[in-house]
Amino acid sequence: MRRPAGRQPWTPPPAATADVKLPDSLHALIEILAEEAHDNWARQRLSEGWRYGRRLSRRRKTHPLLVPYRELTHDQQEADRVVAMGSVKVILRHGYTLQEPADG
């Protein structure tokens, strides 16, 4: 997508969530959301014709992260957790509440 002439680059402001503390009870939810985020990303890539490859190649449409979440390195999983935590913090910042399911 091309930027209209004269328009300055846009930088989104950071979410005002630095002071939002996540209760320990939400850590399981963070992990669920992180895995789901990875799976959604992978489904999108696969639907676009991408496939697993040892090296990232846009030309060949191969990506080394097109693997199940559990096969990602800790650092790769952590990147998905950071996104999930950010989303949950925004939800809490806006006054919504989250609770564990009744079955624990």
C-alpha cells in the first residue's frame, strides 16, 4: 500500500498499560492466547501458500516457524506471550474483567 503524498509516517502510541498488573490466575490464559496467536498466524501463512522450510524465503514462501507452538524455542514462544499479555492488559485497562472457568 502506498502512502499518500505528503503524509508523514505514522507511529502508533504505546498502550497505556505499564501499570496494569496481571494476576497469577491469568498466566494460563496468556499461554492459551499465545498458542492461539501462533496458530492463527500459521493458518494465515499456510492459506497464502507458505510452507515449512529451514530458512525464511519470501520467494519460495518457506518459513522456519511454521511448526506447532510447542516446537518453537522459548524465545519464539515468549514473543507470542508478549503479544497475548499486551492484549489482556488492554482488556483490563478498559475495565473488563477476566476470571478462571468454574472447572478450574
